[in-house]
Amino acid sequence: MMMRVAFVLLLAAYAHGCGTPTYEPSLTRVVNGVDARPYSWPWQISLQYRSGSSYYHTCGGTLLSPNWILTAGHCIGPRTYRVVVGEYDLTRQENNEQIRSVEKIVVHPQWNDNCLSCGNDIAMMKLSSPVVMNDKAQAACVPPSGEIAPHDDPCYVTGWGRIYNGGPLASKLQQAILPVVGHEVCSTSGWWGNYVKMNMICAGGDIRSGCHGDSGGPLNCKGTDGRWYVQGVTSFVSAAGCNTIQKPTVFTRTSYFTQWISDTMVAN
């Protein structure tokens, strides 16, 4: 019965038009990140923490439903968080933002903060009140359980991460094309080797990558049905830097955790 309810819950996202943005992304193939078309990734959220009387961007995340956000386990700590949906420029108030406090955080029970390469770097956040779904706030689709994005699939990483290694955070939402690197390649000794597990997905590996501040955000891949799926949750990059050759950005593979995502939403 629980699996049936979970399946119905995932299908409910389609009723809200998951993965079909009102404003189509501008899918450029330039090598480095560029400003995204405003609100073309309407499931991208800014996860912010409170310091004093102000809030600061720390990670990205993905809107899965009016009440739920998907992010990375390593983004969560003993802080007070808020989620900003409908954000584009972090330095300006554009009157499209929806700010929500967080009612509950569920980190995957097998996430180990001292072992990033062990995997399970995933967490769910339940919002204190539902987001109003509109042209600037829409849900991404969750891939079917077990689905594997094919090698060289032209996916996109999005976020407000550092615009270069050690540089400042981006003010406007960035996007960069990151082709998927299949596990059979990414797990070889010349690439990530045994650091990469089957519950992860690699993308990039040349001079394009995610960077610090992109963590928790989506790897956006377009399905054969024309919808955008969050195939990955940004997890880690090379210690040598964000743009290290043959060290692609590593994401938590969402489809490995589809059932856990569903069960978490049902149980909470």
C-alpha cells in the first residue's frame, strides 16, 4: 500500500506540470557558465541560512512539489534555514520571490558527513507553508526509479555557485551544459576511480563544472517526453578545483533514491 501511495504522490507532480517551464531555457553550448534566462529553471531554489539578522545563500535545491525541496545532505547543519523560490538575482528584490521557512528536514539515514565519497548525499526539506505554483515557481520531474541518464546526455547544472574557483558567488542564476559521463568511464582510474559509486552520476569533466555554492542544486536533463528531470543533486567537485580535467562534477543520482523521496513525502 505504501508503494502505491508513493507512486501516486510522484504522479501528482505531473498535475502541476512538472518539468515544463513557462519560459524555455536558452540552451547555449558555451564552455563556461552564463546567465540563465530569467525564471527558465523555475524549480531552482536558493537555500539560505541565518546569521545575525540576515540570511545568506549557501546551497541550491529543487522544488519537487508545493511543500517539498530536494537538496544535498552536506548542505544541512545546525543552522536556521529558509528557502527562496522564484529567485533570479540574489542582490535584488524582484517581487517574484516566495520565502518560506522550513518545517522539517529529513537527511538520508545513511548519509555520513565524514565520508562524502560514500554517497547518500541527499536530503528533503518540508516547507512551513506551500509555495504558490505559477510561471516562476514550478516543480521539476523526478526520474523513474533506477533510470540511468545515458553517456554524453547534454544536461545542465544551475545555481549561484562561485563563478570560478575561489571566486565570488554569482549574483544572477547561472547555467552550464554538463554532458553526462557514464559510470563505466567516470569510475576508471584516470577519472574518479572508486570514489564514484553506483548511487552517483558524473557530468562535465573538461573546463565546465559546478562549483562551491552550487551544492544541492539540480542536474537538469531533458527526457524523451520533453520534460526536465532532476537526474542529479550536486554533491562534490575535485579538491584541486572546480574545473579539473577528468574530474567531472559528481551528483547524487536521484533515480537511485526515487522510492526514498516518495516514502519521505508520504511519511511526513
